[in-house]
Amino acid sequence: MLIAGVDEAGRGPILGPIVFAGVLIEEEHIPELTELGIRDSKLLQPSKREILAAEILKLASKVSIKVVSPEEIDEAKANSLNLNLLEAHCFADIINQLKPDVTYVDAADVNPERFSQRIKNNLTIDTKLISQHRADCEIPVVSAASIIAKVERDRRINELKKFGEVGSGYCHDPKTISFLKCWVRDHGELPSFVRRSWITAKRILDEIKQTILDEFSKENK
């Protein structure tokens, strides 16, 4: 029997994409995931995630990754497609590619059954779908998908460091906010790798523009 786990990395940050990943594995190999110490990617150091990702790729029958750019996220929100609906679409795309007999997903919705139904609405294959909270912590194959997604997301963020100290990409990270403020001040707009639909992005843009206007007014009094 083929078992799949699907999860994402990067739902909350203001910088970079959301990365969705699915891991397909034969049921008999599931215990080997547990033996590797597979667990939720957020509980692991980046170096450990890299090591485990390589081992997961050896065990998996197939891995599917889907990267949704900031522009695509903004476009989805502009078309009234909230993050939960976007995730359901992307999860379904991955499941359709993997064609598992049984699929476990980490529920993005407060209502796991609703999230499950939204995924089913976009499936073109038959699979037993189990949607639950904390699946990334409790179901090894979902933990594996979480690790694959996080490793790919980390690589994408590391690529952005050529532009400066971008921090973690989260709104609560002072380095990320400082980077964005400096960027807007220097370029007059947000960088292309920012989710412009995020409230924080709009606030930074308005704040810096207002600061520049205030400075201009003082200089011309």
C-alpha cells in the first residue's frame, strides 16, 4: 500500500514563497522513517533537516514539491481565495501527482473535516484522506513532508540573502522589518519577493512614504 503525507512550509512569513511537499512511501517503510527520528521540521535544526531530507528521498517512492510565489499568493488573495482554500488546492495538486492509496495531511483549517472536503473537491483520484491537526508532529510521513518543504523553503530564503540581511522572513523578526524599511526607502517600493497583500507590507510602505514626505516638507519650509 502506498501512503502519502502532505504539508507546507512558509504559510505565515512576509517574504518568499509557500512551499508544499508530498512524500509517497510504501507502508512497509514507514517504521524506517520513525527510526530516522523524523519529526516536525520546526523542531529540528537546519543542518539536521538537510540530513533527514536526503534520507527521506532514499526511502520515498516519489516526492512532489509545489512552490507558490509571493505574486501568486497576492493574486489568490485578490481573487478572494484565502490561504486555507489556496492550501487545499495545492494539497490536492500534490495528491493527484502522487496517487497514493492513503493520504495524511496536516489540517490548515480549524475544522479538519472542512479542510478535507475542500481537498476532495479538487481531487481527480481515489484516495483515503485523513486530515488532522498536528499531523506534522504525530504522523511520520507528514513529518517527512514537512521536512522536505522546510528544506526547500530555507533554500529559497537563503537565495534572498544576496539582497541583504533579510532575517527569517517573518513579520515579528526585527531584521526582516528593518530590511524592508531600508529597501522601501532606497527603492521607493517593496521588493518582488514580498507578499504585498500582507498588512505588515502595506504598513511599512505607507510608513516610509509618509516619513519621506515629512522630511521633504521640513526641508522646504
